[in-house]
Amino acid sequence: MTPPSYATFASASTIPTYATPIDRRSQKGYAWLFRALLFGLFFDGSCIAINATQFLLLPLRFVPFLPGAQAAYERGIQYTKGCFGTLLGALL
């Protein structure tokens, strides 16, 4: 009995992956690793930037002699919270 030709296994919609011999399966390569590293850099870099912004806003919390300092601090913190929510939405 001869093994089936490659054309038999070319269509993924008719033959499930587990039924395809290993030597006939398509190679995925390392593109997934590049995408995972790129996403990790994006997410971690964004979290660090948001956190750094919050630390930069912190002195406004303790400055009593500037009239709008407390309000500017609150607006900045609310903005960074919104940025983090947007970042979490990027996970989807």
C-alpha cells in the first residue's frame, strides 16, 4: 500500500491535524516567539511608563501652596488609570 500523496493532506479543512503524518505537517517556525517577545516588550514597557508617570505626579500630592496641585494630581492619576485600562483592553 502506498502512502497518500501530499495533495491529500494539503487541505486542513478536510483532514484534521492529528491525522496528518508528522513529516507532512506545515512548519510554524519561530514567528510566534518573535511576536511573544514583541508583545512582552510592549506590555512591560507600557506598564513601566504608566507607573513612572504616576511617580512623577506624586510630588503634586504633597505641595500645599499651589492652588491647583491637588486637582492636577487627581486628573493625572485618573488619566493613567484610563491608560492602564486601555492597555488591558489591548490584551484582548
